Amino acid sequence: MKADEIRTVAVIGAGTMGAGIAGEFARAGYDVRLLDKNEELVQRGMAMLRMAQEALIAARRITRRNAASALKRVETFTALEEACSGVQLLVEAVPEDLSLKQATFAQCDNLCPRRAILATNTSGLSITKIASATKRPGRCVGVHFWNPPHVMPLVEVTKGEKTSTATAKTLMVVSRRLGKRPILVRRDVPGFVGNRLQFAVMREALHILSEDIASAEDIDTAMRAGPGLRWGVIGPLRTADLGGLDIFHAISEYLFPELNSDSKPSPLLSRLVREGRLGAKSGMGFYQYRAKHFDESIRHRDDVLLRLLKVLNERESRKGQGT
């Protein structure tokens, strides 16, 4: 299946990620079928899709006319057989449970056209194991969109052990047509690339907090005002190049032995989960949240990210033009 042959895309799961992914495909001109178990879940997904549209309109990323046209290209379903009929690409966005994803892939394998590509939006589960539930592992691939999908440009296209090069290439091309910045993950490793980097930082942040070296707010400030700001522009490896690999090597020699290397979740994190302090959704995590403040925090996050993305895109455009 080549990228030019893909016209109709089914998205299985209308939660935060599924609804966001459906919107991305619809805005890029694809006909989209958004499915969930019942009409209430589907309509909740459509409400989230509309909210994302409003954020993009406010940021002047799309016009209201573009948004309306995109919505017309999204059709909702509660019957899997109907959603799968005649599609060229299916994107699975069900909860992060291996057995559930395998069962979903097995069903979709039986219902989708033989040449259709089956993609999973897993954030770190084995593509190989998910694809093993099908008779088409060569046409199964990981396509991990980052949350929120309407803002974050990264898509991780991950090959399973039997994913064909052609399938991976097709998803790279399609992702670029969505306006994304895809990377190819050549090997099927847990967490792929983005989450391995993210959780390496998270492990050390939790260690610093549990050792009372700094407060949660100061840890976040250190990342936002320090390496996080720099990495958003040039990434960690180019940062090392510009700083001098000899300098980074010298620091590594004395710092690496001091860094946390736990192979299990942080005791602090485990305690918070046991206590029901699950973050914004429960009203308390490392910080305290009220419903109104939570909504405001999400809007503020998306607004800042969209403005930052605009600056970075303009920078990339100038670089591409040789200016």
C-alpha cells in the first residue's frame, strides 16, 4: 500500500488520542471513520475533536472554514465491521493493554481489506507482539502520535520484526502529509525513542524530589528554564556537539555513578498512586488542582505549545530556504 492510495482511514477508539488523531487526518483531507463502543463515547470524542479545532483556530493555525470542512470528513461508527469496510489504513487507539490491542488487531485483520495497513498508536508496547495476532504482520506498524495530537508534531513510526520497509515508508510519508515530524524507530524496543528519553528524565526528577534535593516546582523550573528550553530547539545530542563532547565525557565520568538507576517505579510515585493522588484527574498529584484550574492549565499548555511550534516551524522554514 502506497501513501497515494490511502484515502479512507479508520480510527478505533474515540478517547483523547483517537479523537485527536481523527482530527489530524480529517484536516489533512482524508475521509475518517471514528469508532468506539457506544454512541456516548463517540460523541464525547467528537466534542474533544471540536475543542482541538477551536484551539487551532484561536492560534490561527487553521481557519473556521477549514475546521468545518474537516468535521464533514469525519463519520462516526459503533459497529467495527462497518468502520473497517473498504479502508486503506486503520489506526488503533484503544487503551494501553497488550491483550486488548491484540484482540482488536485480530478483529480488524479479519474485517479490513487484505492490503490495508494496520497501525497501532501504542506509546511503548511491542509492535511485534501486537502484529502477531494478525495474518499480515508485514503490514502492521507502530504510529505513535504524542499528546495532544493537534499540537505535538512528533510521530514515532516503529517497525515490528516483520514490518515491511514499504509499510514503514508509507506511514512516514503519510505522517509528513499530516504536517507532522515523523521519526523512524528501526527496532521494536519498549518505549521507542520519545518515552525512553522522557522516562529517563522522569526517573531522575523523582529521585531528586524523594531525596529532598529540590521541590517539585523548582525541579520543573530547572527543566523548563534549562535543558528543556534548549532541547526544544536543538535536542540533546546536538547540544553535546555544541558544548564539546570532551566536556560531556568528563562530566559523565563523575556524574553517571551518582544518577538514579532503579529498575522499578519510584517508591514515591508508587505511594502517590496508592493514595489516589493520580495527578490533575484526581485533583492532587505533585501539585493540587481544581476543575477550573485544570481546564485553564490545559488551555494554557496548548496555547504556549502552539506559539512555540509556530516559532520553531518558521525557524525550520528559514533553514530550509538557506537563510
